[in-house]
Amino acid sequence: MTKPPRPRNWLKDIQSAYDTVVIGSGLAGMTSANLLAKLGHKVLLAEHHYNLGGMATWFKRKGGHIMDISLHGFPCGMIKTLRKYWSKDISNRVIQLKNVRFDNPQFSINTSFDKIDFTHILKERFGILREVIDEFFQTARGMNFYDDIVMTTRELFEKFFPGRTDVWRFLMEPITYANGSTLDDPAITYGIVFSNFMDKGVFTYQGGTDHLIKEMKKELLKNGVDIRTHCMVEKIYVEDKTVQGVRINGQDISCKSVVSNSNIVTTIEQLVGEENFDPEYIKDVKNVRLNNSSCQVYMGIKKGEKIPHVGDLLFSSEADEYCTEKILSKDITSRTFSFYYPEIRPGTDRYSIVSSTNARYKDWANLSEKEYLHDKHHLEQTTLDALDTYVPGIRKKIDHVEASTPNTFKRYTLHPSGTSFGTKFEGLQVSRDLPKQIKGLFHAGSVGIIMSGWLGAANYGVIVANETDKFLRELSPSLVTV
């Protein structure tokens, strides 16, 4: 009788100690790891999944389909971030999406999604005075994290566009889709993200997420990062309020610092343990609200079939007005369609479409298996019905369709409640204060709405990497930058 094969040792040849262990390989985690390695530190990047990328990931299906999870659009600032902290070759693949569509009972509009075009539309289509538009943009651009949080986004809109729910919808729907924010969140969570997009429009990565992460992995390895997939960080060891090491797949590894790209609440409550923190800080942690989750429907177009160019991003809704409750409802009225044409993956000649909707974890978490499968199927079929309005006969053109729900996101990301956008605003301060509680412990996950999305996550990774580097240099003043 042949013996069963031994399970693979994913920690084979692991070193006993590192300067920094980065937990999780989302864009914040990878960017932190890459920058710290370039600054001369010995870095271990531990990822529990088989793919790097976190939410910036993809999957393949029979028939040659490659489905992107979150490659739907980011601000032009991503070009600078990729060039400065990754490589020029990666940044050169960022291209603009020039046809963003809105279609709802209040208006139907095509836009290049930049300040010039938005100004024109607000003035000519919605009849807003130019002075009001300019003051609104100036107010939004002037917002920053250190402002006193007084005004909500609803109050911001009411100040500049009182009673104009059509204008609110035009300005708000894309940002809700991008980071899960609502009218009742602090206005700065809207203003900062909106201003980033208004700079020069919305962009994507030519080659697909699989190409991007492959290139990032090359950079990480070139810079000396020890990358380990299938490796679950089970514990962060702390002694005298100072990081000592981690436990990965049952094995203890020493380190001087940890950068957690895991959810902030998970990091504190599960990886470290509440007993290691000040009681007042834990009170703040308990008040952190998780952000929304998502449902997605992935549709693969048959090989040889084509679809017309109906837009790059389509914000489609049947709801009479913008309404957070309806956007989150399981009875879906609003969908964002991302269309992937062959030019997104040059040389493939393939098309795919992804529908995304904001969702509540509680609406999916407690269903029986029969109910869950029924509701997923319903989600797929109603999405195809909605898409048929824009791509007639879509059912004949596809040969693969599948849905993901908040349950799916929780299973693959391990985020509590399957949150797609981290935490609400108060999570950002808890994240920033983490090193004040535990020396050598840093967090670079999706928090506060601002630090979510591709650009927010990558830039937060840069900020935290520099703080970690400063901490390590204080421990070893003789350390020389490579």
C-alpha cells in the first residue's frame, strides 16, 4: 500500500527571525512589504490564501475566462504611487476609462468622470450656477483627515444643492460603489475620495489583475521579500507591550515589528488579544463599525462572441432616488456594471462583465443551504435581466455566470462580516493609534473609508511602511538605507 503524500510544508526554509512580518497581501500589505524591503529591512510577507492581492484578485474558469474581483476603476493618483513605490513598467499600464454612464429614473448621462466634464454637466444638465459648483469643488478638495468631523455628506449636499436629490445621486452613487460610504458618513470621507477621482478621471490597469499581481510579485522577490502563501498568522506575540514575534501555521517566528494588513478589529481582538491593550483603547475598538459588504455577478462571454461598447462603467438603477437603504437591500434596484473589453487584456480577444452591488452580511449569513443557493441563483438571473436592457440577448452570448455574496468575501478574505470596505470612519484613528499601544505593531488595512479602494490602500501602505522604518531605525541607529 502506498503512503499518502506528506502535506506540503509552506514554511520550508523559513528564517527564525525577521525585521518585519507583514500579515496579509492586499495592496496595503504588499506595498508596505515592498517599501520596507527596499529600505533594507528583512521582510516576511505571510498570506493565508494561495493568491496574493487580497481584494485585488481574480479567478479563472473553464472556457478561458478570467474574472477580476475589484479591477473597476481608481483615481489617476495610482499612476504616481505605482511609479514611485513599484515600477515604471507597472505604472505605464494604467489607462483611462473614458465612458462612464449613469442610467436611472432621474437622468441618463455619459461622462469622462473628471472635473471639467462634471462642471459642464452640473451647469448645463442640472442648471447649477458656476460659482456654486466651483465653491463645492473647492470645499471638497480642501477636506483632510485632521479636520474636525462636524458635517455629514448629506449636510454637505444640502448646503450646496438643497433639495436636489438628482444632483446628490450624480455625485454620490459612484463613491458609494467605490468605498461603501453613505450620506450619513462624515463629509470628509466623501470629499477626499471624490476629489481624487475628479483630478483627471477614472483609470484601470491594462493586463488585468492577474498581470498586475504577477508583476508586483516579481518586484517583491527582486527586493528580497520572503513571500509565503497558504500561511495563516495565528498569533502576534507581545511582551511588555512590545512585539516579540508571530505564530504561523503552528510555528513561532521572531520579529521586531508587525504590519497587519488584516482587519483592524481582527488584529486587536484575535491576533493580539484585548488583554494587551489599555481599557480606554478597547472601548474605542468596540465602537468601530464595520463597513458594508458586496455581492457580485461574474459573466463570461463565449469565445468568438462580441458585445457592443456600451460603456466602461455603468451605474444603473431602477430606484426613484438615491437611497442607502435601497442600495443595500437584498431586493436589488441598483447595480454597477464593469465591462471588460479585449483592450483590457490585449491579445485575448475576450469579453467579460462584472455586476457589483453593496450588500449587508446579515441578509445572507443565516440562510439555509437551500435558501442560499436559491437566492444566489435569483441574484444571477435578475442581474442578467437587468443587463439585457443594455446588451440585448446577453443570455445567448455568455457561457459562464456565477455570483459571490458577503459569505464568499468572508470565506476568502477572513474579514468579519465579509466587509468589502473595512471599517467606518472611526476605525482610522484606532488603526493610527495601534503603535502607541504596542511598540512595533502597525496596521495598514482598509479603514475609515478614506483608506479603502486601490489608491487609498496602497498609499496607506506607504505611510505605515515609513513609520515602521522609523521605528526599526530607532532600534538600530546604525542601520544604513540600501
